[in-house]
Amino acid sequence: GAVVSQHPSRVICKSGTSVKIECRSLDFQATTMFWYRQFPKQSLMLMATSNEGSKATYEQGVEKDKFLINHASLTLSTLTVTSAHPEDSSFYICSATKATGGNQPQHFGDGTRLSIL
Amino acid sequence: RKEVEQDPGPFNVPEGATVAFNCTYSNSASQSFFWYRQDCRKEPKLLMSVYSSGNEDGRFTAQLNRASQYISLLIRDSKLSDSATYLCVVRGYNQGGKLIFGQGTELSVKP
């Protein structure tokens, strides 16, 4: 069964709306979660690393004031796309590992398909 | 240069064919390697980890050549259900688990 839950799976909203996406680890504690974005016909691009109890680490070119990340507990990270515009329409996916480092695979949420009209 | 590069697709093959995907990575400090599978409009799912000694899982065989910084995936006796995009994924040492994805290679298996 799923070990990482992401919600909502689909969002359609007007330009200027802020959208919050939740990512939960279901049966393990995740001190670190990752947020990715995928545009059509392109691969996943890491946006930021979410660290429980501290500030997220953003990849180059990703606006931290635009994509707000909160990792307030060991099982929940949220990504808020503030004042979303059509160019923010994309597939957003979170992931988490059960343990750090080594060859541990990441478990992905189902993804959130965001469409901004 | 991209950190992880894969064969351009799509690969269109008949059922039963053997198909091979190649991948190269640029960071010699990379420590962990994976192949993920992504179906259309879905999240990636781990297909297999890749080890230096090479590893096999049923019809799937993965190889890693650290000297050449090269990873491969071989699919034997391909099935219709193998149609998907295959992502080569690399994780560097001490990068907090950050994964770097290749652009993916699309496979289409036809009857």
C-alpha cells in the first residue's frame, strides 16, 4: 500500500489563488521530504527539500516566497503555491525516505495536478 | 551538460523484444542509482536499485559502470504492460537524499 499520501490530487483554480498541497508519510517519520515539479514531456525537477522543524532548502531558480514550504511535524509537509498563475500549472509530487542516505529509495506521493486558469 | 542524461525516446518495440536503455551521469561522487518507471500522468514508482555488481529482477537487468559513469537497464521479453517512461535516477553522497532525475525514455510495446 501507499506509504506517502498527497492531497489534493487535482486542483483547478483561477489565477491569483493560493493553493496548498499536503504530503504525509503514512507509517513512518520523515525528517526530510522533497518537492518536485514536472512539466509535460519533461522529467521531475527538484524544487526544494523540506526539513522538519527548520527552513526548507530551495533549489536554484525556485522562488521561496512563491512556493512556501512548511514541515511542522514528522509526518506532514505542505507546499503552498502563492498567487498562482497559468505558468505555475504543473504536476507537483512529494517524496520521503524512511531513512537517510545509503541506497534507500524514495517513496512518492500520487502527485497533484495543478491547473491555473 | 545535464547531470543525468538518457537515451532519447520513444522506443517502439514489438511484444517479446529485448530493449536496452542507457544513462550517463556527470557527478563522480554519486553513490546511489535507481531506475524508476512512470506511467502517463502518474507518480514515479521504483523499478529497481542498481548495484555495481549488476542485479536482475525477473525480466529486468540493471548494470552500473562507475568508471564510465554509465547505467543501463535491459528488459527481456517485453510485455504490453511495460509501456511507460523509464527514469534513470542518481543520488549523490551526503546530499541529504536529493535525487537527480534523467529526462526519461519512453517505451511503447506494441502487439
